[in-house]
Amino acid sequence: MGTALKEALVKRALEEGFVSCRICRPWDVPQVPGRLAAFIEAEYHGQMGWMAERTHWRGDPALLWPEARSVIMLAESYAPEVDPMEILAHRDRGAISVYAQNKDYHDLVKKRLKRLARWLIAEAEKQGMTPEVKVFVDTAPVPEKALGQAAGLGWMGKHSNLVSRDWGNWAFLGSVFTTLDLPVDEAEPDRCGSCRSCLDACPTDAFVAPYQLDARRCISYLTIEHKGPVDEELRSKLGNHIYGCDDCLAACPWNKFAVAASDMRYAAREELKAPKLAELATLDNAEFRAMFSGSPIKRIGRDRFVRNVLYAIGNSGDNRLRPVAQTLANDFDATVAEAARWAAQRLG
């Protein structure tokens, strides 16, 4: 009975738009507590204080919901239509991470997970079972990547992201915890071999070693999570990245098997494919909120976003952008004003 239900579940998941569906147990990731503790002890989490909180749950998903017997791990592709590295050569334009060029994936994936979970409950009830379910997508202390590897979705690449032979590494991860005792899948072995393309692609040398990321040097962390001024030694390496970074993901050779995104709401909005730095720098709070309504970018706010844009202007080498930076040299936000002065000086 469990096998038939699982087969129907996988089929339904693919129909919903997920590229893969695999199952493991909540306790199948015994390595996570030690790795998390080492990460926190080394202070690689930087200003992300929430990572050092609720570590008992974050390190052991079996404690998050003790009644859960199975974790259904799902991957949803957001593979880009063009090479995200191309924009890096256009220094007067801003590079926005692929996942943030349209709608917020949290909302889209969670709705899909909830539909699948409701379907699972209905199917199980037809067979006389009364399961409970809980869905998670990147907003709870759930080690999705470790569970994804344990379930066989893929393996943890040297860039610390999940990689698959079937869809590369362009995928969002979601999970459905359930009290159902479903048949599990085999864990996926590491297939990175001697490749280090992702490590070599990092502009800031954020990888301390293969599989070990110092988030304090990661461009995604610096442009999204880091508050206040970025260290000058690092800001000059940001290039024209203004929100997130895809360099290590784009470098992975397994992306030759990337699967096209099934949801058009992941396709880049035209105005975010190669936005002009000069126009982004002048956004006020209202304009910023309007431009990024429904986007994950909205979360960081106008000030941090414009700070990033000014760093990109300073790295552009384009003297025509100097007046743009100068207009913000006395911005009401001290960090923006400092970034503007730095950019103007770089272009002087």
C-alpha cells in the first residue's frame, strides 16, 4: 500500500511542476549538528544571528516535529533562459540573482507544496489512513539541502548547494513532513570528483575549502544579509552584483542537464534582466517598493539596495556615472551616503 501511494505521490508531484520528488526519514542527517556547530563556532554566519538560534531544531529535523515519520523532499527548477554570467561584462548594468528576477519563490513553492500535501491527505484517507502534514520552504529551521541529499534529490556540491545529475543546481527545495511511513529512497553519492569550477568562480574567495563557505565573504550574503558598510577590500570585488550572486552556480558543469522552469513566473521580468545602475540609484522608498512589489528584493529595503548599486557604480569604471554617485553623497542614510562618496572617489 505504501509503495503504491508513493508512486502516485511522485507522479502527482511531477504534474504539479516539481522536477523531482524523493523521500527520507527526519533522522537521516546525523552529520548536520556537527557541521552546523563548526560553522557557527567559526563565525562564518556573520550577521545572520538567527542561524545560531534554535540550533537543536536546525541541526536535527527529527526534533522539529517528533511525530513525523517521513520527509518528502521536492525540487522545483528555476533554470535561467540565458547565461547569468553575461551581464557581468556590462558594468553600467546591475546583476540580479536569477531567482530574484521575478516573483518571490517562497510564495510559489509553498502554494505548490500545500496542494500536494492536501492531495496526499485525501489519497491516504481513501486507503483508511489519517496522516498529518507540515510544509516548509526555506523559512523554518529545516536543513533542506542535507535532507535533499539523504532523500536522493542530489548531492551537496563543493559550493554547498545541491547538485543533481538530472537538473543541475538551478532548483528551489521544499519539504513535506508527514506522519505517514512511506518507502524511502537511497541517498545520492557525491559526484563532484576533482572538479572545482564553482570554487574558482567565486570573486571573493568565499570558500575556505571545498564544501565550506565563509558567508561573510559571499556576495549573496554581502548584498542581502549584511547590514551597514561592506569592507572596502570586499566591495571592490562585488563587481556589478547588486542582489545575490550566481557565479558558483553558473559554473557547475552539471547544468548541461538543467531542466527548464515549469512556472513562467520565474522567468525574468524584462526590466530586471539588465537594469541600468543610473536609474536604480535614484529610487526613493516608494519607487523601490513599487518596482519590487512581490519580489524577494523588497525584503532588503531601499537603503541596502541603493548601497549595493553604488558599490557597482564605483566598480564600473564608467566616469559618466560619477554625477549619479555625487547626488547621493549626502543621502539621509549614512551607509548610502558613504557608499556614494566611495563610488565618486573611485570614478574620480
